[in-house]
Amino acid sequence: MADKAKELATIGCTVTISNLLETVATDEDRINGLDIADYLIRQLKASIPEPNNIPATESAKAPIRPLNREEQALQHLGNLNPNIYTLIDSLGLVSVMTGERLRTIIN
């Protein structure tokens, strides 16, 4: 390893040799020839939760409610002129019927 580092240095490369793998590798890891990539994969997999353990978000649990008449009319106007959506978002307009933020799509 040191010989290769010296050779690389002759062509302008800066090389740092680490013994990290030697200090953390088990006998089984050495027999199997694990390298730095194997350790990175192992570490990354350990830090990512299993799909079954990922909690559902509140929005995923919330029932989908259909657009009310006011929102349906707004959607029709938005289909004619999409700039109306920008206006609604910019002004933070709310529904007269519900007092909630106007929706232009079902969510």
C-alpha cells in the first residue's frame, strides 16, 4: 500500500493511508475481503429505516375530502386562466364557506 502511495506521489497525487479498516475489520470481514465500499454500504443500510418501520404521516392518514362548490367554481376559473391560482396563493385567500385555505385540487 505504501509503495503505491509513493508511486502516486511521483505523478503529483497526494495520498493518505488510513488503517481504519484494519482496526474495525473482524476476522470474517478480512476472510471475505471487505473493503471501504462494503463498510460504507453496511453503514448506510444501518442508518436507513426499514419501510415497515416508517411512520405514516398525518396527511397520509387524513381522509380525502372532495372540493366544495366554491372550490369547484374556482377550479373552473383556474382552468380558464391559471393565473388565478397565483393570485390565490399570493393573497392567501380562504373559503367563505369553510374559513379554510382555498384548495384548487383535491387533497
